[in-house]
Amino acid sequence: MRTQTIPSTFCEPVEVAPRLPDAALPEAGWADAFEMTTRRRFASMREVAQATVGSMPPWSRWLLKLRNVVVRPFGLKPDGTADAPDSAARIDILPIPDERADRIVLDLDDAHLNFRIVIERSALEAGDQIRVTPFVQRHNLFGRMYIAAITPFHKAIATASFRQAG
């Protein structure tokens, strides 16, 4: 294994430039990305996904419940459990359409947008470097308004969830 220095993102997620397009959702018109180097060495991508996206803090769960109440009249999906009823086929509420040794994709498609979370890792000497990139393909004006409204909450949830993987 080659020796690498510990980056300044050690155990603290930082926002980085997303890489568009991505094969997971080539039509995405919106993305952001967060990167962090952990002290942990993860055994699998499912473990990485569970430690990041699947480990949302309790306050964010409350926000998701509120979101589900607010969007119910618009007919939006509350989560992806209907798309992947078997818990082994999803991380938390998001189905897993693709999983590889150092990359896993979670997804949720709805009338207003298609959504993918791509989680990638690179092994370093002291742990794993992890990159989480949500990609969104907005279908209509409601999709654009929805993303504009939730982006501040998304960033807070993403960094808090990601921090737990350290």
C-alpha cells in the first residue's frame, strides 16, 4: 500500500465540486458532493452507505416526517420501501440499484424528480476516503422548487450524517 498523507478533510466532511455527468444519472442537472477521510476501514460499500446515508441523526428523521406530511397532497413518495420491500435491497429508505467494490448507488424516482446518491471510497493508509454525491434530474417546475426548498436542509443532514462515519 502506498503511503499517503492525511488530507485536511480528516473526519470532517467538506463540500467539494460534484463530477457531472455520472453514469448513475446522466441526465442530472443538479448535484453537490461531500468528501471526508475517516479513521475507519470499512468492510463493504453497504457498511459505508449505512454509516453515512443510513445513519441520519434523529432531528433529521423528524424533518423527513414533516416533509412526508407536507408533500402527501402532491402524491409524492414518502420513501423507497415500496420499490425495495426487502431491507437487504436498500439502505434505510433508499433502494440499491448498483453495488460494486468501491461504489454503491442508492435511488428514488418520483413524478417531480429522479434522485441518486453515489457513494465512493478510496482506501488510504489511515482509513477510507469517502465521497457522497447526490444527483438530481428535475422533471418539472415542482421538481425545481422542491430542490430549492430542501437544499439548505439537505446540506445540514448530509454533513451531520456523514460526520458519523468518521
